Amino acid sequence: MKILVAVKRVVDYNVKVRVKADHSGIDLANIKMSMNPFCEIAVEEAVRLKEKGVATEIVVVSVGSTATQEQLRTALALGADRAILVETNDELNSLAVAKLLKAVVDKEQPQLIITGKQAIDSDNNQTGQMLAALTGYAQGTFASKVEVVGDKANVTREIDGGLQTVALKLPAIVTTDLRLNEPRYASLPNIMKAKKKPLNVLTPDALGVITASTMRILKVEAPAARQAGIKVGSVAELVEKLKNEAKVI
């Protein structure tokens, strides 16, 4: 079985982001970038499936600038066999990314595709579902457990009412939730080995995909600063402020 894992380069989750002065986006100058945490979980799950003998090859793919090779090399150090970068400097929406991934899927023909449920920058939670719609594959989103048995993948999903288990006929798409696993750290020997693993660079034009966006970001603002708390003298005063100032009752 071949597993395709999609990963994304994002601002490291430990970094406090700053909005540009013109409110056109996030200031990325001298900012630490890393692999999206949900994508790390996706890579880890693919590696575990390979260690169980379920998978024979893991291919990681990402869409982004040349700098995204850093995150792909990290995935290779974690246990992936080879990597594909669809190189573009354009700001792409979820549908454009899904179309590019669909082109890679058509080229690679994997039996299982694993992605993070969402990226921590755009926070859209769309790409996996859009890819499933474009390919016509079965999908299991918000996965907290994945078991591959024969030509089916049993996926336990986290839903509002608890847990739901669905059986997906392969090929299928799975998006990972936080509780699926705990990603490992790449060892130094594996980091060195990753430098020699193949990394193929493609372009949207080579894949025959038009990535023109139908959406434009108008303005980005930082969240409002939290106001200091106040003390009230009585329950009546508290109720009055909740009713007339906070307007929550």
C-alpha cells in the first residue's frame, strides 16, 4: 500500500504573530516556521502504519515556496520515503490546494491519503473534504483511530455526541484529529539520512492546474486586547452590569 501525506508550512505554534501595519496579512519576517501540528500527526500515523506492515511506501507532498522543502525534509526524517513539492509563491485558497493535491493523487495513485484536519494559520478545515469531493474517494474526518483491514479502513471519528466509527473502502482520505497519536521526534541519524532521500519539485503548470483564487483577503486585524476586570459591590450591581453593559442577560 502507498500512503500519500499532505503537509503544510505554517508559523510555529509557539510564536506570537504580529499583524502588518497595513493590515494586509501577518508579518512573517524573521519568524520561525514549522510543520502544521495536525500534519505532524498525519505523518506519524502513516509511519506507524508502515511499521505495522500495512504500508510499503510513504510519500509526503506540500504546496508552497522553495522554503517548504525544510518541512518536507522533516517529514522524511520522521520516516517518509520520498517527497513532492508543488512549488508556488502564490497565496492559495483551500480549493486551489485541493486541486493540486488531486493532480498529485492522479499521478501517484495512493491507496490511502492522510491530511491534518486543518492548518493552524488559515484554520479553514476544508482541504481534505474538498479533495475527497474532487477524487470521489470515501472520507473519514477528525480521526482519533485508524485501522486498515484488507481493502477497508476503519476510522473512529470525534463528533459532538462522542465517537463514530466508519468503514471506508480504499482508496480513501483521512483527516487527523489531535488524539490520533503523539508525533515522534526525528533522530539525528534520520535527519542526516533525510538529506539523501528524493524530493521532486513540480509546478502547478506542470500538473495542468489553474490556481487563480476566487477569494481575496481584505483586512487582517489582531484580536482586541482583553480588558481588566472590575470589582462590584453587590449582586444587584453585577446583574445590572451584565444586563446593561455586557448585554449577556
